[in-house]
Amino acid sequence: MSRWLTQLRLILQSVFNRERVDLELEEELQEHLQREIEEGLRSGLDQEEARYAARRAMGAIAKSKEESRDARRVNFIDDLSRDLRYAGRSMRRSPGFTTLAVMIMALGIGANTAVFSVVNAVLLKPLAYRDPERIVTLSTRVIAGSANAAQTSLDEQISIPNFQDWHDQSSSFEAMAYYNGREIPATAGATAEYARGTQVGPEFFQVFDVEPVLGRFFTTEEGKPGSGGAAMISYAYWQSHFAGDPHALGQTIRVYGRALPVVGVLPPGYRFPDDTDLWVPRNIGTEDMKDREGQNWLAVGRLKPGVPLESAQAEMTIIARRLEQQYPEANKDRTVGVKRLRDKMVGDVRLTLYLLLGAVTIVLLIACANTATLLLGKATARTREIAVRAALGASRRRIIRQLITESLLLAIVAGAAGLLLAYWGSAALVAVAPPGMPRLTEVAVDRWVLAFTIGVSILTSLLFGLVPAMYASQIDLNEALKQSAAKSVVGGGIIRMRGLLVVGEIAMAVVLLSGSALLIKSFIALHRVALGFRPENVLVMRATIPAASTQDISRFFQDLLPKIARTPGVLSAGATMAPPGHIESSGGYFVDHLPSQPDWTSAPNAVLSVVAPGTLAALAIPLKMGRDFSEGDTAEKPLVALVNEALMRRSFPDQDPIGRTIFCPYDKLQGMTIIGVVGDVRQSGPADEPKPECYMTYRQHLFNGNTLSVVARTVGDPIALEETLRRLAQETSPDVPMKFTTMDATLSENVAAPRFRTLLFGIFAGLAVCLAMAGVYGVMAFAVSQRSNEIGLRMALGASTGSVLRLILRQALICGSLGLALGLAAAAAGTRMLTSMLFQVQPNDPWVYLAVAALLGVVTLVASYVPARRAAKIDPLTALRQE
């Protein structure tokens, strides 16, 4: 090990020769100056005269030393220039080798650069705001270990009264604001459409310290409840809907039937939160302060200069405890979480991206090992060349520097090719990334990505070039000059080193393959899970009614749904506030009776869904007991409800819930009679277990934002009926915005994140296996060429073709077994990081490891079979004659 460290030190010294020479010159001049001063003093000169004489003498010495240093610098530059030219000629003389090595390294560098471009944009770049580290989110947190710790439905969201107390009692924030964003119907022209709208508090734009590029911010009067209101629009919305016209100020946008004048345009790139198109003011009203239990808002804040995050968190924790004592019915077991905005935005994406970066790093290491094996093989053919150079006076350091220069030039060419691959690869990553991944629009091959590519190229040149350079420079001149060019005295050492590199390649491939296999098995399980409904052939049409009257809203769907149900090709039709895959509303509930002072924070929680008759049939949700909703369940009739089996198991174990009463804090606290029990549905997507759910009929209850999603089960392709449903909706009400999708597409969005992880890990694992297979083939082919005489002698002495074949395959299996053992040990430890990403699969699944071992065994045999067959066909007479 010390010998290797010494060689590395020599290489680094040669690279940083200039800095070393400068330091030596400075020290040497200081010593000369001190000696000249002492000599002058001894000769009778006073202090000033001695210093003057010393400086004159030192001028001549410094000039001489400077000339010597310049000469050495010129020699170093000349040597480097010659090394680069020679490396270029060497690469041109071996175009096949150069192309193969560049392709392997470009693949590894390109994959790393592409993933790093995403990591850089999502995780590393600061947010495009002034002092972004001072911007934080504030959210409700259920205290861990408390009685309500399992209740997470209200996590993150806040209530307006609590926010007002946070704002008034805290001293850590420069500004603090609440907001609430969602898709809303907006009409900026002749056609109604959906836009992303956000209601914001008075200090919202102060938090982000942004200024409008056109117009002004909201006034206090515009934000008051009951006022005419106003709207600010994003730069992108201004360009797309007003063609960038400065006269857009004062024009109106209709939102839920209200005409809001445009008062300002925000700067390009600012669209917080969630690509908002327009912002509307929402000041706190008297009614807002009465609803402390209503957790319907989100909050952000800007810390004061110099206030650390920890201090703000400590202060908000104290305030939360105070509010819990003052308002226990609303704040029991709840505190406040303060988190930097960037950390909040990246969320679970951080672990996924870092794991992907780790995966491509393994691919790069395998590529480096593969290239190193190629260079080791090439070093055999260059033994005589290196021996001649050494005999002519080249030092070992000089030879190593030449070989490292060749590796560096090879890595630079591969880096350039990898950068081109990264440009395409980053675009492909953005295309397949899940919709919820933040800041994807910022992904680009910028200067930081370019610096990363250069750094990786230089590092990899040392990784794959150092070992071959060390071995190639360890030659016996006498033996090397006596041998033919086809032989090498270091062949045995090179074979052993190449074998070790292949063992490492296989081990790293096993780690990637194991992780990929676990994710694939998890993804298959995710697709096989029982959803509780049938998503195929279901068209979903979201529609929002721009009317203030509940009767008008209900009448629209009463008129539309029968028309859709009678449409040829439609089997059944219904409507729901939130199709499976999305939860729109949830809250506590009580059964049989409502306490005089209900504690909703400790009440059991359920998903609250508003649906129309026919929805169960359209989604194929089974009715287990009782009856479904009918058109006779109107607002004038007693309130009725359906519950799912999960709610029945929790609140009515071994009992019949039909006829019992349930109370939910939705739009009214009147008891609803349970008329039926339906099957469980995975409301949040396939990965989440079904939650207790209470269904209410749309003719008896309001629904959020005047919006329902029509669901129609069709005979064939549901998209084929899109225009028909659009026409029917416009005939019913011409100013209704619509948005179409299918249940299959919605389900696909729910599994977008695991699909993204599985796809990329699978690709990287496939690359790793292919590179490892190439490494095994290369080592076996080299070993056969080096042992051709030995194999010929064995066959001349009676060895059969089968025994020679087994000899080579056994050598390959030994390498494969060692790599497999090391890889499985590493995988057993490393795959535990995937635990949170797996569904119904354990990270130590023995069947996965068994499949990986079998696959790597087959790959090793396949890769070594061709060299083994070549060895078995060696002609003994030809081999012995060459000897």
C-alpha cells in the first residue's frame, strides 16, 4: 500500500510542479538574504548598508533562480504538450480500442451528468427568490406519540384563527401569510377553462419579496370579504391570454361568476404555489375567526435577518402549547412545524434522487473498471515500447505521467461525448419524471453541470488510468527487450488484476440488480392489488358550475347525467366530488348521537365523499348491504348516507349499520341515516390501504368549488366519447369549463413515482449487467490469449475439448462467485434504504436474491462461453510452434 501511495504522490507532484518550485524558490531566497545580511555585518557595514548590499546581491541570485524556474516551467509545458500529442497519435493508431473505451466511459459519464442535472435543479439550486433560505413553511403537526398521532388528515394545513395568533404572537418573522390554491374555472376570453388559482393573505408577496412587472399589489379593501375583489396574473398567463398587452390591466377575468379586474402582472418564473396562473386576495373576516377547527389553509413566512430556523421553531412550539391550553377542543395534541420552503418542496423526492445518483455512480465505477481492464490488456502489447523508452532514459515517473496523460485525454473525449448524451438524457428524465416532482422546468445543462462533467472526467481518468499505468511501468528491461511483442512478463499480474476488477464489477452489478429486482417486484405487486373498483373503460369529465345557487348546481347534473346514461356506448354514468385516487375532504365523525360539545380532534376520521346516483355502478364499486342512492333522496327528504366496510369494521363491529345514524362535520351537523354499505376503495391510490369512508348524495349536500367529476363506464375506448360528452355539457350550460381524462390515466398518475424509480433503476441495472458481462468476456479472452501455449500443451498431452472448456468456465465462475458473494453482502445492507419505497416486499426477500444469483450465474457463463470455445479449438501444433 505504501508503494502505491508513493507513486500517487509522485504523480501529484509532477502535476503541481509549478507550486512546488515557487515554494522552494521563496524559501531559498529567504535563506540567501539572511546569509548576505550576516556577511555584510561581519565585514563592518552597519545594518542599513548590509541590507542594501544584500538586496543587490539577491537581485542577481533571484534573476538566476527565476530564469531556472522559467526553464523548468517551459520544460514541464513542453513535456505535457509532447505527452498530449503522443496520446492523440496513440488513440488514432487504435481506433477500435479508442471507440470502445470512449463509448463505455461516455455512457457512465453521460448517465451521471444527466441525473446530476436533475439533482442540481431540484435539490441543490437555491430558490429564485431573495434570501431563499429565510423562506419557510408553517404547518400543523400532530404530536408524535399522542393519542391522535394516527390522525394525519389535517397534517400540514392550518386554520385562520390559529394563523392569526401565530402572526400576532411571534417575533421571528418579517412577514407571514396564508394561502390556498386549486384549479378553478376562469374565463379570460370567450371560452371557460380551468386555471390554477390561489387565494392569498395580505403579506403573501412580502414573504417572497417580489414586485409586479406591471401594475400593483392588492389594496386592503380588495381583500375584504364581500368586496369586488381583484386578480394578479402570472407572466405566462399574461402572455398566453393577453398576448403581453400592457392594456391587460383593468380587463376582467370571470371566476365563479365574479368579474375580477386584473391589477398586476408578476415577474417571469414566479408561479408559487404549484404553477399558479392567478392570485386573488383573501383577508381575514369575522366569520373566519369563528372556525378554529377548520384546517383549510397553508402558510409561509420569511424569517427576520439573522434568525435561525431552530429559534423560530422553538418560538412557534411555545406558541402552539399556549394555544393548546387556551383552545383544547381545536388544538389538542397539535404543534407547529417550521421547515425551509425548499426542503418542503422536495419532500420524498430527495431520497429517490440521491438513490438514483448513487445508482449511476455505481454504473460509472463499473465503466471505470471495464476501461481499466481494457487498458491493462493494451499495456501488454506496449511492454516492449515502454521498455525501449525506459532503456533510453525515461524515468518511471515520466512513463506513468505519459500513461496518465493518455487516460486523461481519453476521459476528456468521453466527457464531451457524455455531455451530449446528458443533454438528451436529462430531457428524457424530465419526460418520464412523476408530475409531482418540483422544479423540473429548471433542469438544464448549465455551468454547474458542465463543471460536474469536467470533474467526473478528470476523476475517472485517474480511476481507470492509475492501475494500468502502475503495472505497465513495472517492467524488467532485460526480460522485456528479449521477448516478442506478443508476450509480456507482467501478463500474470495483469490477469490477476483484471480478474479483481471484474469481481468488483460483478459485485456492484449485483447491488444494482438486487435493488432493481426489489422495485420491480414491488411495482408488480402494486399493479396486482385489489383497488375496490374497476378503472378500465371509465371516462372522467370534471365540470365546474359557475352558479351561486345550490339548486342551479344540482339541476345541471340532474339534467346532464340522464343524457349521458342514454348515450350509445355508455353503460352507466354517475358523478363524484373526488374520483378514486384523490381525497377531496375528510373529517371526524360520530355514530348514533352527537355530543353537546363534540371533540372532533379525537373523533375517528373518515373520507367524506359527495356522489350522485349511478356512481357505484359506473365505477363498479360493489354494494354489500342495503340500497344505493336514488333521485328521490332530495334536500327535502331525510338525510341519508352510505358507508364502506372499513368504517363498518371500525364503528359497527359484528353489527348491522343499516338504519343507524352518522354525524359528519361537512356542511351540516344533522344526523344521516345509513342506508347501505359498499366495498372498500383505495382512495389515495394503490399503495395506501382503504380508509373509512362516508358517502353523501349531491342533492342533499354542497360540494367543494361547485365541482363534480362525471364518471361514465363505456363499452369501448372512453376517449372516443369525449366530444359527445362535451357537446352534451355545453348544451346543458354553455359556460361550463370541462377537463377530460380516464380512470386508467388517473391511476397511472398515482403510480408515477414508483414507475419512475423502477424504470430508471432497471435501466441502470441493465447497463451494469451488460458492462459486467463485457468485463467477464474481456478477461476470459485475454486469459485465453495469454495461456494459449499452456492450453496447446495440455491438449497435446491428451486433454479433451470438454476439459479445456470446463477449465476456462471454472475460472469465470470463480470470479463470478466471488463477485456474487461480495455483491449480495453489500446488497443486503444497501437495499434497506429502499424500505420506504417498497410495497408488499421486504428488502431482504430471499427469492429476489436467489433470482439475482441465478441471473448473474447465467450471464457469467454466457460471457465466458465464447472465449472458452475459442480455447477448446486451439491447435496444439500451432500453439507449440509459436512457443
